Amino acid sequence: MSEAQRPGRLGLTGSIGAGKSSVAALLRARGLTVLDADEQARLVTQESAVLAQIGARFPGVVSDDQLDRAALSGQVFGDPAALADLNAIVHPRVRARMAVLERAAAQRGEPWIVQDVPLLFEGGLDAQMDAVLVVDAPLEQRVQRVMARSGLTREEVLARDARQTPADEKRRRASAVIDNAGPPEALGAQVDAALNTLGIHLRSGQG
């Protein structure tokens, strides 16, 4: 698929707890195909060949062909070299899966697809996007959301946030920003406004 033939790419990202998943759901509801990098990574890490590679590099995290994600996280968090090794195993396969899904969207005649990538800026993938939509919210609000849903402590949430591109920088580099500080029902109008600002119009019957 040539660059001229592919759909436009809208990169969707945001800091931990910002509400990116809620925005992704609203984009899907408006008929856009959303390619979820985390979902593809989960599928990749169910493949036997990948599990064998991960198990060889990170002893104790694979048992009975099942990945212990908490154990793996414990080994790579705060260890850049270990994280780089994990990414070298997983990321090429994720990119290949995303490319297949993008080609399918192109064959359906979709003018735009959304690439939902939590670490879009950190991985340098923003350079491959035609526009970037950043979801943000105040730090304290984000921390409380993650603590409520995950059981992580405040310190653990802050540590994860600190390892991401700062929210201010994400906002500066974004094509459009959705501020998710308000109630959930306020998100829809912001999504519509962002799509309008970016000139993203769905073809008739998309979805």
C-alpha cells in the first residue's frame, strides 16, 4: 500500500489516567476504526513463539504458555535495558498487525483510521501520524482515577506518570487536545469539535 493509498492516521494518546480509552470509544461510536496498540500487544504475547522469547529473556514470567504480566512488569519497570529488550520482541509484531489492519481499512475505503498508542511520543510514532489527538486532565485527577481502577498506590501512579512524556509537552506537540477534567458527558462535544478542527470527516455510511 503506497502512502497515497493509505487512510489518514490520527494518533490518539494521553498521559496515564487521562481518559484516552473513553475518547477511543467515542471515536468508534462515530464510525472511525480504532487500532488499539495495547490490544495488539496482548494478542502478540499470547503467541507461543513470542512467549518462548519472553520466557528466555525474563525467567519466571511464563508458565504453562501463559504470561504473568505483573511479574513481567516487575522485571522491566525502572530498567531501561530490560524494557528495550521486551520492546524489541513485541513491537515489530505489533507494528505488523497494525499495518494489516490499516490495509483492511484502506480496502474498505475508509479515509481515516485512529491509532491508539499510549506511548506515541515516547516511541517516536507521532512522526508517522497525519494528526495527533492528545487527551489530558489535571495530574491529581488522573492519579485518583488510576488508583481507583487499578489498586496502585499514589507513589506507583506518580512513578509511572514520571516515565512518560510530560503532559505539557504532549499538549504542545498535539494537533488537537481534549481536556477530560469534566464529567464524562462533556467528552462527546469535545471529540466532535476536535474532529472538525482536524478536518476529519467520515465518508457516508462509514461505521
